[in-house]
Amino acid sequence: MKFLQNNHIIELFNFRHACKIFDADKKIPKEDFLTILESARLSPSSFGFEPWKFIVVQDMKLREKLLPATWGAQNILPTASHYVIILARKKPSLLAESDYISYMLYDVHKFTKEKAEARRAKYKKFQEEDFNLLESSRAIFDWACKQTYIALGNMMTAAAMLGIDSCAVEGFEAKKIEEILKNDFKIDTDLFGVSVMAGFGYRLKEPPKKTRQNLKDIVEWK
């Protein structure tokens, strides 16, 4: 395996920017976008429970349905080569005793019964005591959303490594989007809620120089 040099990594992060409008005539090759999706699939998550689902919206009629409730993607939805809605799991399927958690423990991780039940007990304590995630349905959903942002970051970085632009989208009306997901996408919104969205494609023009705080202002060494 070849690893990137330090300067190449920094160049990639300087290349990546919030691309607000894409070249609608340029499409991402299938192999490249599958690599971006694979970077999401391989992303880490708390307890390895992967509380996410990725909806790739290529049907322009469905994008048009999203447009009125997605104020942060007015130029992105019509022009992005690929548009992804990232869903996070809600409380019913994230409870320690749920069928989904059993599926992850036994079918995905393939733990022995002893190890699976020990992990389940640890997860239950984490939910009930360590992070108090069961105080509300919103608390555990927000925890799941945090996991999706790890996948989102990896997708955008993988895209940059392929010379592909991206933009994360939080500018939407969550309740209206979930109604659209339920009615037009046939998503079970009792199990999934919208966490974040992202557009992928190719820039029309070069972005302005990236602005960030200095490293010394945000890092302390002890």
C-alpha cells in the first residue's frame, strides 16, 4: 500500500471546499462514486452499530420535490452529479434489546452469544447511565446523527482524493423532508430521520482561498 505524503494530504484538504453550484454537464464516473459510498460503508461508528442509511437521489423529479424544503441546496440539487440524503436511526431500532442491535451483534459482527450479550450489556449501560441517551427520543437520535457525520466527512475527503467536489447541506426543514421521505421515498420515518445531505460533482470555477483560524488558536498541548 502506498501512503500519501504530508503535503499531499494538506493539498487535498485545501482543494475541498463547500461547492455551492456544480457543472451540471459533468457526471461522476460510476466507479468513482461507488468508492465514495464505500468510504461511508467503511466508516467507524460508536460500538460499530452503523446507525445510518444513504439515499442517493438521482431522479430529478424526486430532487424537485425536495427543493422547496431544502433552502440550503437551491443551486446544488439541480446541478449536482450525485445527491445523497444521509439518514440516522431513531430510538426504536437503537434500544439495546432491539432486533437491529441483535442483527448487528450476531449477523454482522458474528459475535459468540457470550461476547454479544456482554457487548449488549455494555451498550445498555452506555445508553442509560454514561450518556443518558434514553432521556428523550431526540437525545438518542442526535447521538446517531453524530455517527453519520463521521461517514459524511469520509465521503467528502474520499471525493477530494478523486478530484470530485462536494458540499454538505444542513439547510432544510427537517419535518417537511421527513414527510417527503415517507410519502415519496417510502422510507419508514418511525425508524429513520434525516441527519444531513450532501451534493457531489465538479466545480464551475475555482473557489476563493480557504479561511480558517490559526492552528495555535485552536490547539493546546499539555
